[in-house]
Amino acid sequence: MKISQQIHNQSTWFTLTNDHNISVIISDFGATVIAINTPDKDGHVANITLGFMHSHDYAKHHDYFGASVARVAGRLGNTTWEGHQLDKNSDPNHIHGGAHPSISYSHWGLIKLIKTETQVGVVMRYVSPAGENGYPGRLTIFAMFVLDKTNKFTITYFGETDATTLFNPTTHIYFNLSGNAQDRIDNHQLTLQADAIAETDTNKVPTGKFLQVADTPYDFRKTGALGKQLAKLPNGLDTPFKLNQITDSHPQLKLFDPKSGRRVAIHTNSNAMILFSTTGFEGDFLVDGNRKMTSQLGLAIEPQMLPDAPNHPDFGNIVIKPGDPLIYQNTYTFN
């Protein structure tokens, strides 16, 4: 188990490595997952996420590649909460915690490094002052990234506040298991334990209704190729899936690339995963330093509580109060 760090312009990148040739690179700029490197079935190691080779690209392109998103991930309708006017950064709504500033594009402070015989990790902190992006309360967010010897990578967000406010973070990782974005995700096989999706309006804000996935292209309860389902969805996926249950350890999502043999299984203690298939996402920039961003090059998987939860009583609680911290944890197991 090893941990190292490098300075990249104004940010520091921490590399966590275990004894199975798996490594994760974390930046203190946005508490961002820069890369996850894993071996394929022949032992060749490559990055299975979309990102950039240079730190300055993260400040330039605000597409949340690998970023920690807070205070509240996803969209909030009406941009007000309990009389507080939130940043209207996705007119007419609020998205990903606001943009003045964006926590995803701010520097986080290093709290400590973790190194034991079984795991390596890094803990960072961001203090969001009262009124930032319109939110009440001074919210302190700790982000802990830990890689262990069993090939589990765990991200934990811990929030504490001095006044009642909202807290619903996520890590916005775009996966492509082919390695170094060699292929599109069409042949990736997805399994997701979700019987329903949250219906959204034309602004992609949940209406409060749940739609059953049975007999629709949103049904991934049985393993199937992504491309086959996406062909039935002209706009692809940008969809909140309501997870069937929050279990102690069993993954709710599995993703497999038959060509490379790489797998990732994801477990969360939140009640939803938002999937974004990057359908129609064409960009005049390179990801992983070698390929232009193009449609269906990655699958963004965002574990979180259902978006717009404060406006829908049955979407789960994201209200955090003084003396009552909230903890969100997502575990990624590689194989």
C-alpha cells in the first residue's frame, strides 16, 4: 500500500496505490477523482474514468469530471428554500450547489493522509460560509477517499453545520471501463437494482412522481448492453433512478466491459443514482489526453439522495441540523 503526492500548478494530486496494480489519483482542487487505474483481463493497466492530463483543464472545463459536488448535487426547483434565495445557475433552477463559487472548482484543505497495512487514503475539508450560493448556515464538509487491499475504493462525505441547511453531495465520476477511453460505452453491460425512476419536467427537475421501469428502456434490473437501451432513448440517460433498497454492503449497481474484462460494483447509503450517458455530449477538447469528448464516451454515475428532495416529502431527508451531522458513503469495488 502506497501513497504519494505531486504538485500540479496550484493543486496537489495524491496517488493511492494498492498491491493489485490499482491506483486512484485525487486532487485537492474540487476534491476531484482525477483517475482510477485498474488492470484488464490481460493485466494491462489503464484509466477507467474520463478526465484530464493537466490540472489547468479542470478549471477550464466545468463538466464535473470526477468532481465532488456540494452542497446539494443535482437540480433544485424554484431556487428557494425556507425563504432563502439560492443561486439561479441553471435558469430557472439551481444545480450542483451553485456556481458563485462552485465547490467543485474550489480548493479543499488537506486534513490528513492515511496509511496502514490494509489501506491508504486522504482526508480533505471545505468550509462553506453562511450565505454562500444563498444557503443558510456555515457548513463544514469533510471528504475521505480510501483505497484498500481488497480493491475497494470508498468515498465518505461528512457534513456538520451551525444552522439548519441542506446537504446532499455526490462524486461525479464518468466511467469508461475500456481503459483510456479506447471505446465508447455501448457494449458495457449494466445492472441496476431500481424498479422506478423519478419523472422529470422539461428542465430535468423531478415532478414528484415515480415511473416504473418495467417494459421501458430504463429497465436495467437484468444485465444488458447499454447501447441497445440507449438506442431507444434519443436523448440518452440523464435520469434519477430510485434504488430499491439501501443495504449494508450489497452493490446496487454493476458495470462490466466484456472486451477488457473490467468490472466495477457500486454500493451507496443514499437512495438514488443519477445516470448520465453523455449522449450528445460533443466537446472540442481531449479527455485522458488522447481522445475528443464525444457522445456516449462515458457513463456518469452519481450516487446521492433523490434530486429536489426538499420539494418532495417522500424523496428522503437532506436537511442537516446543528449537532446532527450527515454522512454519505459510496464504495466502488474493482475486479
